[in-house]
Amino acid sequence: MPLLQAILSGLAMGSVYALVAFGFSITYTTTKTFNFGQGAFLALAGLIGISAIVLVTQGKLIGFPSPQDVTWGTFLFALAAAMLVLALLGYVLYITAIKHFVGEAGLSWVMSTIGFGIIIQNLALLIWGPAPIAVASPLGEGVVNILGAGVRPQEILVFATTLVLMIVLDWALHRTKMGKAVRAVAFSKSAASLMGINANAVAVGVFAISSALAAVAGVMVAPIATASVFVGTLLSLKAFSAAILGGLENPRGCIFGGFLIGLLESLIGLWYSNLREIAVFALIIVVLYFRPAGILGRVHAEKV
């Protein structure tokens, strides 16, 4: 059943977009900035994951993992290593390229985050080279039959992981002390500071979380799309489009936008593969014409 297979594959790729889009949302709502170099972070995560697997199985940092090297243990180690490194990198990004521009007029933070991303990308290019690196899934390379549709196990894993993460993060945003602090800073940074909330610590935290989510996306998508220095550019652009489409200031809207774009490009690709990107960005233009704040976003009235 090609249609069902396209839907399932679309949900898998939509999961990747949703993870990164959620990260865009929480950083924008708290600081009115985000990382335009997120594509480099996503690509770096996949490469770090591969190096982690090669390190524990072959005793070296740079290499090509065989299918036998990728077990649940090594894959989870790769995921943890990538999340840790990217979270630390998110902290460094905020301190060096964003903190000084938060609250200031202009778009200096745009150029600083793009520059940071270019530095990361070129360092990765020096270390891992330009060639894509294939990595197997811990679930194997077979095909799972779902109602007559063949689905790769890694696609199921990506979707399931994203679903769990999004439920946990949504719960954390509304039920935990940290989540309430994030929402308070998003509502009013000055009011949150008067309540004793450290807005700077919240900003550091959300950039670390956003980068860690990019790490999850990068490691999870590597067995599907391979890992390379350049793989993150288009993925992050579509994730940003998902955030805009769903509503940048609405985390749930960003998740919705991610799945919508994943499904749209997969279904269009089923019949007209050359029109996938055209359809995605045409949809964004149409939606923003009628809903400037996104499908689930709200336009805020400002007093002047």
C-alpha cells in the first residue's frame, strides 16, 4: 500500500522536523532569538554519534561503523554523547553569540548564530570530511509490514521517540517548576525577574534543551538519511518552516507543523517527487498570507 507507506514515512520525517521546531519555539518565546545555525548542530550530532559508536567498538574516534557495531548499547551511548556535547555547545552558543544581543534592536543575533554555525560546520568538515557516512539501525535493516505497507524499523523508532519526548516536554512545560519559569519568562521577562526567576538561567537552559533536541534528531535520522556535514541544512530549514507554519510561539503548533510538513512532502513525493520542496514552501506562503502567526499561532496586539 504505497499511500500508507508514504504516510508512515512522512510521520517519521515529520518527527525530526517537530523535534527541531520545538527547540526553535522555546528559545524564541523566551529570548526572541533562536539558532540560525541549527542545521550545523543537527549534522554534528549525527557525526558525534558515529564517532561514539566507533570509539567503543573499534577504539578510535574516526571511522565507519559496521552493522555489527550498532547495538542498542552503542546506539544509546551515541545518543547520550551527542546530547551532552550539543547541550554544552548550546550553552556556549548562548553565552558567546546570543546573550549580548537579547533585548536589543536589530538582527545582530542572526548573523552571530549563522557565523557560529558556519564555524561548527567547517570544524566538522576538517574532522570528518565531506563524504556521507552510513550507519545501521539498532533495530536492523529489515522491513516491518504494517497493513501491507513496508516500514523501516528506524522510522518507527524515530516516531515513537519523538512522541514520548514531546509528551514529556509538554508535561514539563506545564507542570514542573522549570517549565513554569520558562512560560513566565516567555510571558514577561521583567515580571518574571520580579518574581525571583533568573531569566538568564532560563535562557541558558532552553538553548541547551533546544540543542539536545537537535542532537536527538541528528542521531535518529542518521540511519535513514546517512550522516554528513551537510545533511542538516535542508532538515533545519524545513524544521524552521514547520515552526513558522504551526506558530513559532506555540510549541504544540510547532509539533503540528513538523508532522504536517513531513506528511505533505511524503505524499507529494509519492506522485511528483520533483515537486516536494515546491509544495512545502508554497503551502507556507499561502498559510502565512491568511494566518501571519501560523496555523495555531496568535497575533498579539501591542500598545503604542
